[in-house]
Amino acid sequence: MSESRDRGSKTKLAAAVEAAQRAGVVVYAATYSVQASSFTSRPSDAPSMPGGDDNLDILGGALELSRVALPNAANALARATGGRHLAFVTMNTLENAISRTGEEIHSQYLLSFVPLAGSNPGFHEIRVAIPSRPDAVIRVRPGYWPSK
């Protein structure tokens, strides 16, 4: 649960994605927007901006706007691990996101296989399809890293 864009992690997004894929985890991200939430929350709930005077508040606002150009880390991690990204603004939509995540986790199938020995050590793409159910919703990680 976080904002969708990074606020200064030391690890780069690509390294975090690879680490999650290698660990075999599935990321379900629930994100909020400081800007959208400001319409539904108290001013005391908002993160503090740098400084405290009006000039620095303008600078803080400009820094927030510049973050819009950053990659959406929540989307990237969810897509790369076969998970899902759900956004919320209010407590009710947060509860809905948590409920939907729980329902999805408890209605999954786990497919596994053993890759050929000595295969290429790089990232391997995988595809899953159900020919008899072309309308089925399939959420799957895009590939895997072989064990070292």
C-alpha cells in the first residue's frame, strides 16, 4: 500500500522488478493519490511539503507535479509479477480493493513446470492460454528467471 510513484527509493525500479520476479512473489498494489485524496481527507493528513513558508510550498507543489512523469511503480511491479494494481481514494474504496484482492487470491490456480536443464540464464517469457475459453481472464507473470 503506497503511492503509485516513487518518492526516493535507493533501489531502481528495474532492480526491484527483477528481485520480485526472481523471488517468485506476486505483487498486489493498493495505491492512493495525495492530490486526489486531498479532496476526501483532512489537511493534517497530507504529507508535509519542504520548508513551511509560501515560497517553499510553491516549490513543493512543483516537485509533486514533476513526479507525474515518473514511471508508475505499482503498475510495473503488478504487471511484472502477475499481480494487480488497485487504486483507492476513500476508506470505502480501500476496503473494496482489499476485498477484491482477497477474492482473487483465493480463486487462483497455480501452474508450475520444470524448465530444461542448462537453458539460457536470462529472462524467459511465458504465455498461458485456454483455447476452449478465449474469453477467460488470465493474469500471469510475463516470464521467469531460471534458478542459478
